[in-house]
Amino acid sequence: FPTRRSSDLTTEEERNAKIAEARFLRAVYYFNAVEQFGAVTMLTEPITAETLTYSPTRTDPMTIYQEVILPDLRFASEWLPTGTHATTTTPTKKAALGFLAKACLQTYEYGSTEYLQEALDTAKKLITDCETGGGKYNTYMYPSYSEVFKESNNWETKEALWKHRWYAEIGRASCRE
């Protein structure tokens, strides 16, 4: 994969788009960790010799949602590109919005109703976009359920909010973009 140096990112929009990718991934990883294990160690700064500890403390899930997951997904939904139906691996605006709606809704499991309206409003953005042709976020739904699983729709499925392409060879699995 070609790599880009930070000096290649000349505009604020380009820099924020790259930061948005990182923040999207961090939010998804923390979401998965919290939902799998509950309270986990929350790290938001690099570990240095001064901050290194061999007994890290766990942070309650709601704090992680409020300080990492939700702010990261809000930032990502603002700065990520829209992408196309062929976009894979790289997160897009509709992926960030979909995860934001899901994360806001999930906070209810931790006793919060504070983010339910945001979950609804965010989900409505995607639904409205889909119903009006997908012009803003590139959302799409196939006309019938059976079309979702057609072989012809497998490589560039239009319904996915975020997707990866994996292939397997004997003795190795890899991701192709």
C-alpha cells in the first residue's frame, strides 16, 4: 500500500480526514473492547517512561463512551470522505454515522438515556439519504432482500456501511483493497 507522509497532507481538510480515519478506528476498537470485556484500560496519550505502569486501571464503559468513542465518531462523521460503493477498508462518512448511531444507542445498556436522541437523529440522516437516492452519504438499499446476497453484488455491495475484502490462499489469509 502506498504511504503518505504528514508533509504530503497540505490542507486542513486532508489532515483532518487522516486524523478522522485514526479516530474512527480507535472508536471501533474501543467499542469492541468495551462490549466484549466491560471496563478496560483507556489510553489516549502515548505511554512514556514517566507514565508506564504495570498495574493499569480499568475505566468504566460509560466514561470510555463519553471521552473516546462518541467524540471520535463525531469527528470522523464530520471529516471522513463520502467514498463510493467501491471504497473498502478506508472508513467513510456513512460508516462513521452508522457506528455513531450504534454507539449512542448502546450507551442505554449502561444506564444512560442522554444519547438516545442523537442515535435517532444520526440514524435518520442515513435513512433519509437512502430514501432520497444516497446523494449525501452514498447510502443504498437493494430493492429486494435476495439481491443483497447475489454473487454480482458481492465485490462492491452498495448496502455495506463499511467493508473489508478478505481472501484466503492455502497457508495464508490477507486483505486486498
